[in-house]
Amino acid sequence: MITSVSLNPSIDRTLTVDGFTPGSLNRVAVKNDVAAGKGINVALTVSGLGLDAECIGFMYQDGGPMFEKRLMMNSTPYDFIWCNGSVRTNIKVFDRTTGVITELNESGMTVDEASLSRMIDLVVGHAENSDYLVLSGSVPPGCPQDYYRTLIGAVDGLGCRCILDADGERLKYGLEARPFMIKPNRYELEMMTGTRLDNIADLKAAALSYIDMGVEVVAVSLGSGGALITNGNETLFAPRMNIEVKGTVGAGDAMVAGLAAGFMAEHDLEETFRMGVACASTRCVTEGYKTIDRTVYKAFLEMVNIERV
């Protein structure tokens, strides 16, 4: 079982316009609302692969039913701590003329100490029956920046491996609890190391520095530059696949889902990496937030090119 934790779910509202002009009137051609957030995306992708996944986290009375419906339609169990208030809305303005996306993300509702304490109990309870616990995304106001460290520490000794996909202070503190895997992107890795990483050798050295800190696997998503993974014994690089990209939203989450699925199946690093890259690539050719097509995913598995670096 892969349990994905969603502390700060969001309704992703995509507004499609033609020729977006800041400071002026822009008419919306298409509007699309989707129940999302990194934790939700990971759980749905794992379910889309036909594997056991569940989603736990905070949820809000206003907007919550949209998430329940999407998860149930995709046969993904969930267990939420329900809070008063509304699910935050993240607005993505997509300019069809230029292909540029402008994002406006809300912070979310403030959570109190009692809810944070209940969340620890909820995570521990599910971790006892899980192989992997995925902690990803932002946290809501009122949630300490070291909360991922707290959650990883709380499940220590339960036999559940933790995968952390966060940035900034959340990643910095989370590293102190030595998660099994982290998945920064290039920018996040540069922020962590305080230096530009212009080539594969630099990226490899930066990733290996976190292996030295006790992390077992470091995966780095590089967008159009491909992806890299290392466990200290071997480092692999996958160039970007030659595909028609329809969108990149959720690609990193899909990679995390594929990697978690590979590790749960006890595949070696190369095959696990192949699954992660194929998942991310499938997400990129899938319109909107439709569930990934397993037939496309299986075809992409055969197309992933992996190099040892």
C-alpha cells in the first residue's frame, strides 16, 4: 500500500485566454476546475497504475465533496480530517497564444493545534499498514515548517518508508528525519546547495551530498532536461522523451508515484527509474487532469532511454 498525505489540497482552476495582457481586461475562453494538490495527484496516479493507494490529509467542508467524488471515481480510498472553511483555489491562467502559464496560488485555511495533533495520529495509524508514505506539497497556515520532520519521525520504526517531495524550509527540516527518498527539481536542488547546477556532473555531485546525509535515494526532475536518480551506488540519467507535451502540471507528482510503485514492487533502481520517467511522460501527454492511460504508460516504459553517469 502507498499512502499519500495531502495537507493542503487545492481546487486547480485553469483559465484559458488568448493573448493575456496584465493590467487589462482578459476574456476567458475556457474554464476548468479540478480537485487536486500534490498528495491527491500522487494517490490518483498510483491507482491509475492499478496498484493499492490511499489518500489521507486535511479536507474542508466547502469544496470537499469535489475531492471525494474524484477519488471515488478512480477507486482511491481516502481518510480525511474534516475542517471548517473552504478548500483553497489555485488559479492558472493559460495563454493559448504564447503557451505561457501564470499561476496565482492561495495559502489555504489556517489549521489549529488540535487538528495538527489529530493528523499525526492519522498518519501513524495508516503508516502501520503501508509500505510507503508520500509526503508532498505545501502546508497550510498554522502548520509548522518542520511538520514533515515531525510526521517522518512519528512513523519511524513502523517499517514504512517515507518519500518527501517538498521545498524550502519544509525540505530542509524534513531532511533531518532522514526520509528514504527526496525528489527536488533542479531549482530546488540549487536553492538547497546555494549554487548553480549547469551540467549532469554538478547535479550528480549535489544529489550525492544528500545521500551522505542519510537519504537512500535522491531523484531530481529536470523538466525539459530529463531526470536523474542516485542511490549512492549508481547514478542514472534519463533524457527527455521525444513526445508531444500537452501539459506539465502534475508531471513531478506522477514521477513520485511511479518511483514509489517501482520500489514497492522491489524492482532495481533502473527499472524503478524507468517507471517514474514513464509515468511523468504519460502525464505530459494526457490532457487536463484525466487519469493516465495505462496503455500509453506501458508503451512509454519501452521508450525510456537510461544512461549511467
